[in-house]
Amino acid sequence: MYSGGIVRRATQGTLVSRRENVGRELFTVDFETGQRLVLCDHEIEPASEELVSARYAEWTV
């Protein structure tokens, strides 16, 4: 949950950026619902194995 409400499980999103901060991998994701969130690596999963190595891939919460 974040201040704007709840992002439902399996909501599709597009990876905007990836970075490391204090040993954690962080991802900025634009969701199809219009939200943009920064998420930890354990909060997302690739929509397909083919997209894992893509720089801008769709991810699922």
C-alpha cells in the first residue's frame, strides 16, 4: 500500500529505471492505472522470462 491507495496484485507496469541504494535494488515502475512507484526487487516479478534481460520491461506487482 502507498499513500495513493492500493496497487492490486498482478497490475501490469513498465519498468522506467533501476538503481541501487544502500545495498537494495530499487525500480521505478509506471503502472497501467497511472501510478508511478519506486519498488524493491522483492515487490515485482517479470511478466515473462523473455523480458528479464530487457532494459524497459513490463513487470507485475
